[in-house]
Amino acid sequence: MTNQKWPEQIWLVRHGQSAGNVAREVAEAGGFAIIDIAERDIDVPLSELGEQQAAALGHWFNNLAPEHKPTVVLSSPYLRARHTAQLILEGIGDRHPPHTFINDERLREKEFGILDRLTQFGIAKHHPQLYEQREHVGKFYFRPPGGESWCDVILRLRNVIDTITRDYPGERVLIVAHQVIVQCFRYLLEHMDEKKILGIDKASDVPNCSVTSYRFNPNIGKFGQLELRAANFVAPLLEAGAAITDAPDKTGAPKP
């Protein structure tokens, strides 16, 4: 189809379980104010389980027919996402490697600013006014000092979509990033509003190394559109016997 601007397929993958996810669970369970992790958010590594999850997903991609494997891989530059992408690529192997692999800073984690490394209890304790403001405004529009709202993330992802439609029409694009990135892509690709995407987000977290996929359908609209095929697909992990984890990322305020 000569007028096709979209990739043939897009997979959205959240990184494997990270040390930050584990540290947040410990802090929340213990009622602590601060999440005990020393690295910069960009340097937080995968946990051992996260590596197993990424390897399992790589094995699943490897079992796809050559004409269905990714041809382009875009990754957040954060260590946990880059390592996940690398393990997936190792699973795919050398016979049918993607011809493009790019670390794209626009796919980075949502920035939490002054709320970085604080638990829900910590935010309420150290920044009660911000906590109340966020509860009133909602996280879609709330921007913590030095951080981002979901709208800020969506703005940079609109730019990513412009790049994808310009550079990768007809390609099969794998995107490895973070929970909020996956949800904000869904907001854009499925033409949602605030209420719908926050309802999806409130219902469940995006599992680590889950797959949300879209395939181009030429019969939708004038020139065709991407159509959702699966959301938070975890069968590759179950088939490999890797545990399913869906803890929120290590920073940020509670769900509204």
C-alpha cells in the first residue's frame, strides 16, 4: 500500500523487573518514606529475575517466523531498558537480527523531580501540599517540581511517533521502555482520553516484560491505522516459567 505511513507492526515492552522495583516493594511493605537505592534512576539495573524475564521474551521473539521478527528496535537509554533490549536481541540471535537499534532519550522514564525515591507515605510526610495537589489535579496533569506530568511524557512521544511514521513505514518496530511510556503510547495510538487511560492504569500495572502489540490494518480509515492486537501479553514468560511481576516503578506518587 503506497500510502502506508505506519510500521507493519509495533510491540511495546516494559523492561524486566529492576532493582528499583524490588526496593520499592520493600519500602512500601515496611512503611518507609524513602526507597533505599543509591543509583541514579538511569543507572538502576535489572534484578536477576528481570534478566530471566528478558531472556524468556527474547526466546519468544526468536520463535517467530523470520517475516514476523522485529526489524527495528528502539530503547529507552535507561540501563534496565537497554539491558532488556540487549537480552531480547541475544535471544533472537544472529540469523535474523534487526537492521536498526537505537537508544532514544525520548523513551526515558517519566521524571519525578522532587518526589524521586519517595514512597506514598514519604510524599505525604515530606510534601503534604504536593500530595494534596496531586490528589486534586490527578496525575495526568500534575507536574511535580522538577518533574513531568503524563502530558509532558505524551508530548515527547508525539514526536517519537512522527519519527516512526517518517523513518519506519512498513517496518516491524520493537520499543523497550517503561510503564508510563507504554500507557502513554496506548493513549496516543488508541485515541484515548484522560479518563480511559487512567482507568486502564488504575486497574492494573503493566507487567515487566509484557508485550502490547499493534498491527497495521489497511481497512481502517482512509489510509489504514494501527490496530491493537494484544495488551500486557505475558504468555512468553509463563511458557518459560519466569515469574510475572508488575510492581510500579521505583519512584512516583500513588495511583489516584
